[in-house]
Amino acid sequence: MISAPLEGKHMTDLTCTRRVHFSAGHRVMNHESKCATVHGHNYYASIQAQASVLDDIGRVIDFSVLKDRVGGWIDEHWDHNFLVWERDTEVVSALLSLPRKKEPFLCPFNPTAEEMARYLLDHVCPEVLSGTGVQIQSVTVYETDNCSATARRAGEGERFVN
């Protein structure tokens, strides 16, 4: 059951966030420094959800739904895996020559934290959260404790220029 919006309160002010941990390897192709070398990270993805109304017990969405659906996708495809740009033929060939429990995740992008956050926001979240009534407002991928990248929905009238 879904509750009515709070009287006099815009629901766009209410969000909830779930953090998901995963470990993965990558290489940033054409990087000018050490990130051009195959390496790995203990990542965190922070998923911020928003809904126009709260559910019958006053939530945007149950945190476990975000964990099960978004975290489940990350566990299946990215956790303890290697994210490699499909154009990085050297690394793709090397990975495919090794015995593995999972096929490497072939990214349609260079696997930077920025691109990973955008992929989760634009592709993964809409697919796995379909039918929940929530929209993901932002995804932040923490590559280290000190380094993160955020992909955020632009508000009405806003435009990001590349």
C-alpha cells in the first residue's frame, strides 16, 4: 500500500541511500599514470533513491530491496570480477585465457569510477528497480576512501555539458 504525499511537503526532499560493497579489478586504458596497469579496488557504490510518495510504513523503499536488486546485480556481474573495456583487446585476451568462475565483465566504456557510476545510474538501476516506484537520483562509486565519482540526474531545466 502506498501512502499519500505528506501534506505541504514536497516528496522530492525525501531520499534514502544504500551502500553496496564489492571488490573488482580494472585497468583504465590510456591512463597517463599507474592506473594504466591492471589492478583492483575495494569499491563502494552509494545508491540514492527517491519516490513521489512514501510506502504505507513511511519509506521511500526498503533498504533491503536496494541491496537485493542493485547489490544482487553488482554481486553477479562485478564483485570478485574484472571490469574491462571491450576495446582493451590485450586485457580481454589475457583474461579469457585464464580459468575463471566468471567471465570478465566487458564494459561498453573505459572502467573509470565516473563511467561505472553512470552505468549503474542509467542502465542497471532502471532495469533492476522497474516496478518499484522509485527513481535513483544519484550513484556514487568510491574507488578508495579518498576518491569517488558521482553520476546524478539533472533536475528540470538543468543541463550538463560535456
